[in-house]
Amino acid sequence: MLSNKNFKELSFLVYGLGLTGKSVVRFFKNNNIKNFQVWDDKNQKFLKERRPSNLNKALKLVDYIILSPGVSLKTSSNRNFLIKYQKKIITDLDLIFRLKNFYKSIVVTGTNGKSTTCKILNHLLKKNKYRTLLGGNIGTPLLNLNIKKNSFLIIEASSFQLAYSKFISPDFAFLLNITNDHLDWHGNMKNYISSKFKIFENQKKDHFSIVNKKFKSLFIKKGLLGKLIIPNLKDYQKLKSIINNSYLNSDINDENMSNVYELSKILKISKNSFLKSLKTFSGLPHRYEIFLKKKNYTFINDSKATSFQATKFALQNTKNIFWIVGGLPKKNDKFNFNGFKNNIIKSYIIGKNINFFKNQLKNNIKYEVTNNIENSIKKILKDTSTFEKKNITVLLSPASASFDQFNNFENRGEKFKKISKYYVQKYI
């Protein structure tokens, strides 16, 4: 068992040297933990002096393997070795929970809405005089944070991080939703769901488990100990018009906000303080980001939507959409436009997987292949020059990953904003 007392006596191998792996190495050095080695399947030069000459032997001898979230036991070139010693694998999340006990922890997971929910929680608690830190999958590696006494640590946890975690035990654990995503990494939906449920497995009776109602029966079946709370969407919806915040007033954030509202009640934050605090919240970039309005045009950057389920929220809650879609589709993703098909006037397919999107859109949505964002914007402005309806929405919500044409979803979103502003200034 990993514990505070024997931590410096144990041996480790840090596997994967991305942001998370490097944060673990930095943490070890700063805390005078000397008995560790490093390995990366691609980066052969980083800390060469600590690379084992025989990986299989090193994995056999160390007490723990700290696996970076980007490493999959299904695709790694050393997967056979890793599978052989899988019981030793832990993550940076485990280090945080085994080494710190003087703060309250909030862990948020789910397929969609994690980052927004974490940001809203952070905003709400700060406005109500709580000391907070925010990290994990949202950007800052946890071990880079300077965690102080009596603070709230808010952690966005991806399924990659959770899959091999063993000691995570949050005071407040949120499961927002689970939809078809990352199945190429996890192998199947059962594994994906199991990874998400890791946030509850070590909770104690005085911990709180805020769970999407769809997974109530599974939570009960597993016999988990945390205090089960099912967010009531209608409770929040009765309040949201009072907040008077255009970003939060849209239906797209109701699920996120209903979870946040439950925590406010647990912490005994008054209803008035809850409402007042969130009047000043501004949304995250690339998540249904309304960044440009000109005449009757509204431009929305929803580049973070990397699956159809994520894109669905934007399509459901927007009218007169000229929709830019395309990229690297998720495994087994299927498009279903029931209930909001008429919101979409036309779609414009970008990226290198044209046939996939043609098959999803045919017989449902009028489409045109434009290949890239710039061509899409130019074609949309041409198509809408004689559009009779008053309001026009230009929406980038790709329903796919970005890596066929961009470094990441942020790069894709920034490109869309830059091109949109240029052509709007030129032609509108």
C-alpha cells in the first residue's frame, strides 16, 4: 500500500513523459525522492541517465509504475510488459490522494462538460470566499499545484487518468454523463464506464457522490459508500433566468449547472449567493463560444465538441444553423438528428474523413464538401447573401477530433475565429 510514511522508501518508474509525466519527475526531484526511473516510447533523450537498460526487468523490480494518461495498454509498443505488471500501475491522481490530507477534493468526470463544470465550481467557490485550486485534465498537472491548507482542490479527471488510478478518494465526486467516446482507447463501453466509476470506489460514508440519474442503478448495484445525490435539473431551471447570464441561460449548460447547484446546497451556500456569484461567470473558449456578432450574423466556436453527442447540445439549442463539421470521427459514432433537424439549414464538411460525414448527413441534412474552414466561411457568406430569415448562425461544432488538420481543438477554434473575423470585416 502506498502511504505517506514509506513513500520515500519505495521505487517508481514514470512511464510517459508528456506534461503529466514531467510533472511527476519534477515533484520527485523537489521532494528529494531519488529512487525513480523514467521511460517514454518516443522520447529517448529526456533524463537519459534514469532510463533503465532493460525495461522488463525494471518494471518487475519497481514498487509502482506511474502511467501518464496518454499511454494506452492497448496501443503502447510495450503493452505486453505493462499488462504483465498492471497491478503496479498508478497515476499522478494517486500520488495526490496518498500524499495530501489537509484539503477538500472535488473530482469531476464525464464525457462532456467537465471543463465548464470545473470552471463554474471554481468561480462559485472563489466568489464565496473559499480558497481553491484547479487542475488535472483541464490544463495544469496536479503535482505542479501549490496546494495549501484548508483549500478546495478541483480536479477535472479524464477516463484516461482514471482507468489505472487506485487510490483516488474525493470528498465530492461528480459523474456528469457518459456517452460514446474514447472506445478506441478503452476497447469497449464497459471499460469506459468502469474508468469513470473509479471516482466513487474508494469514497467513504462521509463523502458525496453526485451522479447523473442514468447511472443511479449502477451506483447502487456496486454498493458504493458515498452519499448518493441525483441532481434535479428542474430545480436549477427554475432559477436560471434570475442569474441573467447569457452564457449560463442557454439550455446547453443546464446539466452542468444542476450539478454545481447540488454542491452549493451541500456547502450551505445560500440561494441568493449562488445566483449572485454566477452573474459574473464567463464561458470557456471553444465551448459554445459566441465570439462575433455582426448585423444578423452570430458566429459560435464550439471546437471542443469532438463527438456527435457533444455537438448535439449546440444543434439542439440554436436556430438557422450553417454548420461546419468534420475531422477525425470517434469510433462507432452515429449521428441522430431527431427533434432538431430543422435547426440546421446546411452543413459544410471539412477534414480528411469526408465519406464518413457524407454517410452520416445524407438523407438528413443538406451538405457540401468544403474541405477546410476558410472555404467553408467563404461559401457560407455566399449562401447567406440572399437568406430570407432574419438571424443567421455560423457554427463550428465539428463532432470529431481535430488531429487530421490541426494540432488540437484549441488550434482549430482559433483558426475559425481568425478567419471568420477577417471575412466578416471584408464582406459584411
